[in-house]
Amino acid sequence: MNFINENGRRFSLAGMIDVTDRRKTEADLAALQADFAHAARISMLGELAASIAHEVNQPLAAIGASGEAGLRWLDRDPPNLDRVRNQLTRLVGQAERASRIIERIRGAARSSAPERQSLDMSKVAQNALGLVEHQARAMRVTLDLRVMGGSFIVMADRTQLEQVIANLVINAMQAIAAGEAAHGHVVVGIGGSDGYVECSVVDDGPGLEPHVERRLFDSFFTTKKDGMGLGLSVCRSIVQSLGGSLTAENRSDAPGARFIFRVPRAAAGDG
């Protein structure tokens, strides 16, 4: 800024602010949020352990069956090589399936910096439901993915976005189970408007009690006996880091709750 003194001479004043501490605090906060997100992800995978074991066991059992069948065809006199070839083809396919399952689990458990890329929200939701489908069958909950017409592209980290959707679906299934229903239904809807992509998770459980609804997204608040109280708090942090919002409400048309998160639609040329 320029000034003129009493002698008519011009002079300037310059100021400096040391932002080192502020930048360090921001970096520490970002690291802490990443640690919380990783802890919540590991907790979620812990809840899915039995489901994951069942999912991996299926292709392993199929590999064993195909190998045994191939050996039997080789023992024939003469060996039926066409049958052996078919069994080996099935075996390779099941091995690749098991590898994809393990890689998906490793990706969900991996602690790494978020890597934003152009993603189709409907495909991310489909992958997230794949993580929880066996648990849903065990809990007698039907999962339904409903996608409105159109393209729903966002810029986000795939693992984090899958974590948000999977966590909301798990919570919905557990709410249904807490209501002691014989079976339940969770609907994941993908749509968009006003420059945003919207994902809703709707259940037919008992709904949210007023005292729970008020504190739902508070860190370390949980209604579960062995819960960490991080899941929903981390989900909201992830969504907010994308410039979006996460809200919850009781359904007005039927018993149950509705969770909705909105994130900006990717601009043309992003990614």
C-alpha cells in the first residue's frame, strides 16, 4: 500500500503473515481425517468378515470341484481331453473370480491418499452392493438398485465412495434386524438434478428415534453395543470433502429411514 509523508515523499508499507503453523495444522487435520476413514473402513470390513469368507469360499470350492472332475476325465481310458479342457477353463475362470474378490477387499482395506477420478455413481453403487450382498442374504434383506435414466458422473475416490454407500446399506440392514422383522428391503436409488448426483438409501426398518436423529453424525456416537461411532461421521466428512451433503430423515410414506447424499456432477472434460 502506498502513502505520502509530510514532506511529500511516497513510501510503501508491506506486511507478512507466517502461515506455517496454520498449514501444518491443516495437514495434521487432513491426516487425522484419513486415519479415521481408514479405521471406519476396517471396522466395516470386520462386520463383513463372515460374508467375505463365504464369498471367497464359493470360487475356491468350484476350483476344487473342477480340478477333481478334470482328474477323473484324465483317468478314463482313453482320457477325455475335451472334458478336461472344459474343466480347466472353468477352473481358470473361478480362480480369476477369487482374485477379483480378494483385490476388491484389499482395495477397501488399503490406507492410501484419496485418488479422485471420473466415476459413474451407478457402477460404484453396484460394486458397493456386491460387498454386502452375502450379508444381506444371511439377514434376509433384499437389496434393490434403482437408477434413473441419464449419466451420473462424479469426481471422487472410488474406495471412499464405495465405503459411503456400503456403510449406509449396512446400517440400514442392521436397523431392520434391530426391528426384529422376518425380512426387509433396502433400496439404493441413483438420480440427479441441479448439477448434483444424488444417492439415496431407503430401508423399511423401525426408523430413527428423535434423540438418535439429532446426534446421528456426531463422532463416536453409536447405538451399537460394539460400534465405534465413526461410520456415519466419516461418511459425512467424505461427502463434504467432495462439496456435497449427507442427510437423514424418517420416511413419510412408510416405516423406515432415508439417507441421502448429494455430490456435484462432474463437469465436461473432468477426469
